Amino acid sequence: MSNNICKKERKMCALNQKTMWPSGYHIFIFIVHLSSAASYKCDRTARVCETSLTVQHYLTMTHPVNSTVYPSRGKLYDYRVNDPSTSATVPVDDVITADGWEAKRLVIVVNRTLPGPDIVVYEGQTLIVHVTNSLASDSVTIHWHGLHQTGTPYMDGVPFVTQCPIAAGQTFTYEFQAYPSGTFWYHSHVGSQRTKGMFGALIILRNETNPIPEHILQIQEWNHNWDSDYGFEMMVYGLVENRTQFIPSESVDGTLFSLLKAHSGLINGRGRYYFNYETGSHNEAPLTVYKVKQGSVYRFRAIGVGALYPFRVSVDGHMITVIESDGFPIQPVTVESFIINPGERYDFTLVANQTIGNYWIRGRTLEMNRVTMAEAILRYDTAPENDPVTTRKECKVGDVCHVLNCPFQFYPASENIECIFFDQLRSTVPNDPAPEVVEGRFSEYFLNFFSEGMVNGKMFKFPSVAALSQPSAITTQCEKCKGMKMMQMCMCTHTLNLDADDTVQIVLSNIGSQAGMSHPIHMHGHSFYVLKTGFGKYNATTGRFLSQTEDLACLGSLPKEQNMCDEVIWANQSWRNGNIPGLELNNPPRKDTITIPGGGYVVIRIKANNPGLWFLHCHIEFHATHGMGLLLNESFANVPKAPPGFPTCSNFEKVSSANVDSIETNVFAADTLFSGNIFVTIFWIVVGVSAAVILSLIVALVIVLRSSRKAKTKGSFEAVACYHAEPR
């Protein structure tokens, strides 16, 4: 669709460049520059907003006209320029710079920008997005991360769950209501495309007057040599370079991260490659600049778009006040910094109350044996266009630094840092307590996220059909796993069935023989209530992890440290049915992505009131690819019908033509697509055939009888009675 039309039956804010408006409609289009070069904002009076996204390959450090570029002094120059001081610069907004590494890297991006264009709409508006796959050799989908998709479960964007993948050359139109308000984002849900660059911010604004000015901050790690598919295989088979094994990075608490080599960090697609952090030597690549006016207050919307590492985010010379997470407001908490994991969002306010100048915005991963840093510049109006010379706040005894969202209990005591855990926060949403425990309508489940790709001993396998619209065609269910022994792994389409309107309590755990790094877990279709976080034991002086939580037990004869913990229970059985001490039930904060500490657990609740198939998975991209997830099959009988013409997909199983008895063979071969309903299908086939035979016999009998009557009339005489009417 090249033009977007404001139709008479529905007012619409079109987000494309060319727009035709019928007479009588006056709709203003706001094109804002937030975190990417081409951002869109819908008029607040519109009812429907419509735009298009094109997914395509592109190259870093490439200009559409000047071709190859290189960085110098925070700017870009044509590769043929020898003296940057006397030459014209290349516009930075026209180039995907990443960390400025001159050797180009292939990326998958939306509308040729990294990140993709911001989409900014207002709460309650209908958003229509036409997604065209212009990749030459790959499929794609787009997930709208954090949106509940109430009433529109087919728009959730998970391949082979809510839809068929969008094949090369195809277009798929997403349509859904923008709800709730808050900071969200969109990204591909196919393989490792998200960290290849296929993501962007989705901001849903409240209809409020005089909102404070705001900025978007999307943070990630970056490898400028190879992409996430390559990285995944290296994680599985080992990362060796120049005959030297790469040692995994170590977190603050001594646990090990998965294998991922990051060269740098990016904020809104820009960063620098440091040759030496100690000396400050780097490649002078351009950075993202946030402009502020002295004395003003600004809202920053931070989004964790990375593959693996958590970042600790701070602003030199400024305290930050966190006011919201994952789209839900919390009681404001002022901190020196906060930790953000892949999939999470944190909104914070910043008062520009310092001397006019330039200040570093820092995001450093929690790696202890390596430095991976993302940087941006907070620039006051009239400040010179120079790099900042500021330093991070010094944490001292008596003036400690408070850090929000620690995935462990302690920093080393020598660092003078105190952690604030997410379950210590309180919601400011009125009249929104946790769902109550109702006898007969309450369920509790234990889900143990184990190693780098399992939940309760199962690795998730996507079906070969769109499960939501083709449920009877799924052949990869987990029934085959029932006979397997404990400590054995099974690969299947792992599902958890939820009854309509039940209160569902889920204990997300990270325990067992391979418990270690924390896992950020994302739930589609819901924003859950965070009731409690349980940690293992830590050394309060060194911050090191010592042992796993004693609140949970694993079935089997082996202790937790030697057990895969396929089945987890409360160590104290009196905690069952919601009787867990220390739950926050009155004003619990809500999220859609929460981090399970290594050796610990998180207790969450939802009300099963959103029918659909919702993916629950680790948002570390390698782990999700490896199978760390499952489907919440929520009141499936109440799922709305698929939109008319909704695409279907399946395997094609070729049947040999050598079989003489091909009819029966073909019937069975086709029926195997409907695993779990084979006998029902065959029954109805038999009934249908039998009914057809009986009907045919009845028709034949009627014809014979009528023919017999005609034959008798022509060949013989029969006396008949004559009836006369009585005289009146």
C-alpha cells in the first residue's frame, strides 16, 4: 500500500510519506526524531494508525550514495577521503554505524535503519502495520513485545505458534489495539534475527496534557565480526580462536555467562570499538546524543534489546528516578543506576540540573573479566560538540550507590553498593491487587529453567503448522516424553494447559546441576504480578554465589546440585496453594519480563482471562533458540476465530506411488498430520462412508419399487375401487 487513506468510516493517522485525505478531514502527521532516523508518531485524535515496515538485508558502515565510510572524530567520511579536516562529512543518520568497525557486517533491519523506526501511538488506537519480507532467503515474523493482544491472539507474531512465517516476498498485515500504554518494542521472532538488527521501539502514550519531553534508549552488546547464528553454533560447539579456547565471561556473583564474544555496546545502534579501555583508545565512531535544556525534566524509555548480557545503566553527574517497568508504573525510586536484561524496559526521569556541558550515559555489562561498554552523550543546549570528560559517581561508605534490579543479593562489600530488588518495588496502579486464591479455581505450577535450553527437562520444538489456527495438525506433542526416565531430555512442543478465569501461580526457578547465570523470562499475552523473589546463599563480603535456595526441592534421589530438577516442589509442603510467606499481594509490581536469579526463583501470578497460545521463554536469544520455552494453552475453547483468509502451513509428506492400495495409505498418511485426533477422524470417515452407502441403497430401493409399479401398470389389470361424491 503506497498511500494511506483516511476512510470516512474510520479516522486514520497514516504514517507513510504520501497521504491522500478525503475532504472534511484534517489530520496532522507528526514525524519525530527519537531513537532512529525515521520515526513515526500518530495524531492523538486519530482512531486508526497505519504504516509499513520492510525487512531487508543491509550492511554496516555503508552509505547509499557514498558507499563505504569510515569514522573519525565522531563523524563519518567517504573512504576516498585522506584528510578529514578539509573534507565534507557523510550524514550519520544515513548510515548504520554500529560500533564503527570498518569491515562491514551483514545485518537484517527494518526500513534500512538500526534500530528500526520508532512507532509512537496513543493508548486505545488501532494500529495496522503492513510487514513486507524483502529478504532473499529467509522468513520473518514480528512480535509486539509486551502487548497482551487481547482478542487478537493471531497478531502476536510467533512463527508456527500464532502464524505461519512470512516467506520471502510476502506481506503480512498486523492489526491490533494499542494497549496498555507504556514502553514496548517490536522484533523478529524467527531464529536469531532480533540481534541481527531486526527490532525497534513501540511507544504507546497516555492521552495526557503537557507530558514531559522524552527520549528512547535501546541498549545491546555487539559483535562486529559475526552474527547471532554463528554465535549460537559457537555456544553449542565451543568458541575457539587461533587455537585458543574462549573463556566465558564471569558475572559479579561468580557465575558464568553463556559463550558470547562482544566487542562493544550500542545505544540506539551506535557505539565505539575500544582498542584499550584503560588508555581510552578507540576508533572515534559517532555516538547517540541526547539533547537537554538546563532546568528541565526528561523521561527516558530504556529498552534491553540485546542477546545475552545485562547492562548497568547510569548517567554521570545525575541521579535517575525509575518510575515504570514494562509498561506499568511503580512508586518512584531514585538510584545511581539500574540493571536491564534482554527484553526488559525501565522508564526513568532525569533532572537536567548540572552545569551546561556534556555528560556520559554509560551502560556496562555485568562481566567482571571483560569490559563491554555502551556509551551515549547527554548534551546540554549550547554545550560544545565535544566528548564528555565526566566520571562515574564514586560509591563511598556513608554515600553508597543504590542499584535497582540486581540478579544477585550482593555486590562485593568493597564497592559500597546496595541492591534494590524488583520485588521490593510497589505498583501505583489503583485497585490492582494480585488475583486471589479461590478454592477450585487456583492452580500452581513449577517451571524450572535449566541449563541453556530446557524447561522441566524438555527442549521446546516448534510445530510445523500455525498451532493457534491449526491445532489438530500438531504432531510434536510431549506425550512421547511420558515414558522417559528422570534426568533424560525430551524435545517436543511443550505446553501448559490453563483453564479459563483460573488464578494461576507459577514458580519460575533456576536450580539444579547446571544452575548458574540468571535468566530473563518473557511471557506473551500477559503482564504478570511479581509476588516474591527467592535467592540462594551468597557471601556478603565477596558477593560470590555459595549455594542454591533451600525453599525448593527436586524430586528424585539425587540432591539439587546433581539433579536436572525436571520436577520441582516446595521443600515445605505447607507453602502449597498460595501459602508462601512473604508474598506481596496488595500492590505487587507487574511485568512481562522478569529475571530468575541463579539458584533461586520468582513467584508470579496471572488471571487466565486472555484465550490464546502464549509463548513463555527465556529472552536470552541463544537460550530461546536452543529450546528454553513452552506454550501457555489458555482456555483454547474461547479463542476467537482466525481472520478470514488467514494463511496456513504444514509439512508435505510424499506418498509413494508404488503402493497399489493407495487409497488407504493416503488416508492414513494425511491423517498423521492430526496427531491426537487420528481415531476420531477415521471414525467420522467410516461413518460418512457408511452413511453414503446406506443412502445409496435407499435411493436404489426407491427406484426399483417405482420401476416395479410402472411395470405392473402396463402389463396387467387390477380391479380398483371407484369413489363417487355424495349428492348435496
